[in-house]
Amino acid sequence: MTEKMVAYCGLICTDCDAYVATQAEDMVALEKMARETSAQFEMELTIADAMCDGCLAITGRQIGYCLECAIRLCGIQKHVENCARCDGYPCGKIEAFSKPGTTHRATLEALRASPHPTD
């Protein structure tokens, strides 16, 4: 079983269809994802555009917006495991994206309340 990967913003990368299909090398699922996303957003995406190794990966493949995501870029710059481990949590970026009551905000809150493995 894969260990859970929590993105900087609190989304669970390991639950994401793009991540799961990429890690399984499931080209059929990736092609379907690219086709459906292309239709939904009226753009042309390829299988390569749908591949993702998770938001925490510094090298590798990230799907669409992840490469320019301000939350992800901030987390990388601050060298934090995720936003719950940042001294500035919750900041304006998190407040705008991970609103209280959302699943990903609850994930961050739970991580924030738990002891850090290095503490």
C-alpha cells in the first residue's frame, strides 16, 4: 500500500486519479483524463499533460496548474513538508484555497495538531 502523500495545500496526491494512473502507468486512464479535461476546459491536453508524480515531487511530472501553483511554489521555497508545518499557517494563499470546512483544510488542521515526526 502506498503511503499517503499530502500536497502543500492539503489535497491528498495519492488519492488523485492523475497520480494513481501515472504511478500505475495506466495509459488508458491517462488518455481518458486528458480527453475529458480537454473537453471541459476547451483546451488540448495530451497524455503527458495528465501525468503527475505528486505535488511534493521537485523533479518529475506535475499535472497542469501544479507547476505554477503559488501554494506549491511557496512550500518549496520555504522547505516545508506542507502548509500545516509552516510558521505562517494559515496564510492568505491557504485561506483563499483551503477554506475552513473543506476536506483539504481538515487534512491540514489535523496535521497541524499532530506532533511532527522530527519533534
